[in-house]
Amino acid sequence: MYFGATSEKILYWGIAPIFFGEILRLWSAGYIRKNKVLAIVGPYRHVRNPLYVGSFLIGVGFGIFTGDFIILAMIIIVFLLIYTLKINSEEKKLSEIFGEKYIDYKKNVNRWIPRWKPYGNEKEKFNLRLAIFKNKEYNAVLGCIGLILLILILRKIL
């Protein structure tokens, strides 16, 4: 079935990764100061690309939410292809900007799969204003809400 889950259980299974993906993105955005400070605190202590992991969860959630597993498979494949290329480019740039500090971080923290034991011992407080206003995470929050509402409306119409 297109534009909606075939059962309410599948619908809720789709909303869970969307919700947790956006929470991870919001948490991550509260620590990132692009190209100025190497983000190795907060969620970055567990995984190098928590913003992208959050985006992946959101994409998977929407794939599940549509109830179409072909769409889900396409989301996963396209995401991994595009973001792997993007990350490769970003890692090169981060190595140039931050040198050995980034290289050590890269050796110790996984790209996609979070590690249980946090990297390093640096501490920094989460900055909600940084996340929402400076890093514009409100766009992702509003986008997720809007897309969920659109799919729900299309489910009723179709």
C-alpha cells in the first residue's frame, strides 16, 4: 500500500525511528560548530556522524511509515550511497582542518555504528539555541512533522 501503513502497528513502528532520529539530530546539532571546533562531545563521543545516523533513522522511519518496503529499500540504498560519498569528502576536509586530532578521533570512533564506551573525556553542555537557531535544526523538525501529516492526509484521500 502506498502513502500509508497497512496496519496501525506498522504506522507506529515508522514513527519511532523518525522520533528517535530527530532527537539524535537535535542532540547532535547542539554541539556542532562547523569547521571551528572538532565535535567530539555529546553524541560525537559515540559515533562520528550522529546527524547522518539520525537522518538515516528518519528515512527508515518514513520508509516504514509508507508501508511500502520497496520505498524503504530504495531509501536505505540511496541514503548509504549519497551519504558515504558526502562523508568521504567531509572526512578529507576535517583531516585538513584538524589534523592529528581528527585522525585519532577517526581511528577510535565508528562512522555509522555507535560505540558503547564514549570516546575521550571532554565535557560540554548541550546548547539548545545552537541546535535550533544557529544549526537550523528546526527545519528538520518541521519537515518531519509536515511529512508525517502529508502522509496521514494522503492515506485518508487514497
